[in-house]
Amino acid sequence: MLKVGLIGCGFMGSMHANCYNNIANAKVTAVADLRPEKAKELAAISGAEIYTTGKELIEKADVDVIDICLPTYLHAEHAILAMQKVKYVFVEKPVALTKEEGKEMMEAAAKYGANVQVGQVIRFWDEYVELAKMVESGVYGKIVNANFRRLSPVPTWGWDNWLLTIAKSGGAGQDLHVHDIDYVLSIMGKPCKFYTVKNDDNSYVSTLMQYKDAVVSVEGTWNLPTTHPFQATFRVVFEKAVIENADGKFMKYTEAGAEEIKIEKIELAGDAYKGGNVSDLGGYYNELVYFCDKAEKGEKIERATLTDAVESLNFVLDELNFQG
Ligand SMILES: NC(=O)c1ccc[n+]([C@@H]2O[C@H](COP(=O)([O-])OP(=O)(O)OC[C@H]3O[C@@H](n4cnc5c(N)ncnc54)[C@H](O)[C@@H]3O)[C@@H](O)[C@H]2O)c1
């Protein structure tokens, strides 16, 4: 049984705690949060001991793996300390705030022999996993064009308003849009060129990516009213079919007809948390199952690696600095 130390008991920490509660080979045995009520709430799920700061947990807790769900500007510092304590570290996305921090994390992982997985959860989300398989197998030919969108109400839930403070989160570009960029890079690699437009406060970002034989557009925003539902959609035009994930339906369109693609969902045993801007443990559960499996077996992390996440962060930072 892996002993998990969970740092940050806010929105994502809560999601992770509920995922671990459904994972047979892991148990959250220590939690840390500056807000005692948040720490207590998650500690109660598995009877974990409570620390006030992330650093205190890293220093004192007897754990096998550490999972960091802190605001982005605190990732690098805590992850590097965690790498000195345990061999398996999970860090939420975006991996860090700056290119320098990403580089320091890579150097630390090499120095301390740490295996780091980053919460680029889309790589583990069912529909996106299926799409990646279609791209890899070439079953519908090559991608001709594609569109990925991620629309969120304004994220007001963050502790100390950190999400809406660009210097702490990077805005929607780094926090939200990074999901789709990371995914596109994972299935298509880097484009030959790209063109980005955005708002000054990084609350809306739209990028056109030109590949040798394909064009991809990626749009992300979080400046919608709280009454607007969260939406993550894609439409991928292959040579022989169009695959679309929108309005809660995963569809395949060809001249022969339209057909819903069915994906078998995993039944979870514990109480799934519902809230924030996502209502499904799906990808979060899958990524942590993978992380725990690798940590238990002492194997290398090969999906959503630190290297992948740093490349995605660097690409997004280049988009945000794009001058036209
Ligand atoms: N993968 C996803 O889809 C997804 C979705 C939402 C958030 N996230 C990421 O998860 C991370 C956390 O975001 P969130 O929405 O949970 O934020 P949040 O504000 O809800 O939670 C952060 C928590 O960290 C605590 N904290 C701050 N400093 C601390 C310290 N030094 N020691 C201990 N606790 C401390 C705060 O009290 C707060 O409870 C961010 O990197 C965010 O980008 C990922």
C-alpha cells in the first residue's frame, strides 16, 4: 500500500483525495493545507495526519509518494524539495510558472533520480485517449484539420484569488489552454509555425498551428460568466472520417452516416466528489491509477512526464509572447 502525502487541499486536492479513495494500492496518509478546515475535510476521508504547510509535510511525514496540488507559483519549489524526499512525485499542471522553473525541475529530477508525473490529465481522458489511438493507428487516415476548445466560467474559487492573479497562475493561457496544447503536441508534435492572438490579461488565447499537411486551431478562455457551463470540445477532420466530442456526445461522421462512439466507463467504488468546473473523476482517476501503478512497481513514468509538461509550458509561454 503506497502512502501518499497530499499537499494542497483545495479544489484539485479534493479531487485527488477522492480518486485515491478509489485506488486499491494507495492511501492518503498525510495532508497539508494552510487552511485547517480544508485539510481536516480531506484528512477525514482516509484518516490522514495533518500538516499546515507543504514544506512541513515534506520534511516530517512518512510517505512513499508526494502529490502537489498547490497554486502554480508554488509548484517548482515544493516539487524540488519533494524530489529529495521520495522517488515518485506528482505535480499538478501547469508544471510551473516560468521556463527557468521548468528547467530547474528537470535538473533536480535528474540529480535526485526522481520520477515525476504532471497532471496533464487530458492525456488520460477517455475520449482524448480514443482519439490518440485513432491518430496512431491511422484507421481514418491522416488529420487534415482540427479544432480544440476549452471554455470556462471565471475561476473565482482559488485560495487568495491566486488563479486570477496573472503573476501566480499565468492566466487562462497557462492554466487552461495548456491542456489542449499539451494534448495536440502529444499527438501531432510541434507545428512548423503558429500564430497566436490573446487578451492582455491572458483570459482568452487562440492559436493557429500550421503542420506540413494539417491545420489545427486551439482556443481557450475563462472570461465567461459563472452561469456558462464548462466546455471542453474537439472536432478532428481525418481523411476518412470526422471525430467530434461536443455537447456530451462522442461522434463519428462519414458520408455513410453518423454514429456515437461508446466508451466503457469505470464504476468507482468510493464517493466521487462533484464540484468546481468538472463533474467526473474520469481522467483524474486514470492518471493517478497510472502514477500509483508505476510507483508501486518502481517503474519509469512514461506518460505525462516532466519533460512533456515542460515542453508544453514552454510552447504556451512562446504563444503568450507571440509578436505577430
Ligand atoms: N488538471 C486539472 O484539470 C486542474 C483543474 C484545476 C486546477 N488544477 C491545478 O491544480 C493546482 C491547484 O489548483 P486548485 O484549483 O486546487 O487551487 P485552490 O486554490 O482550490 O487550492 C490550493 C490550496 O493550496 C493551499 N496552500 C497554499 N499554499 C500552501 C502551502 N504553502 N502549504 C500548504 N497548502 C497551501 C491553499 O490553502 C488551497 O487550499 C493548480 O496548479 C491548478 O492549475 C488542475
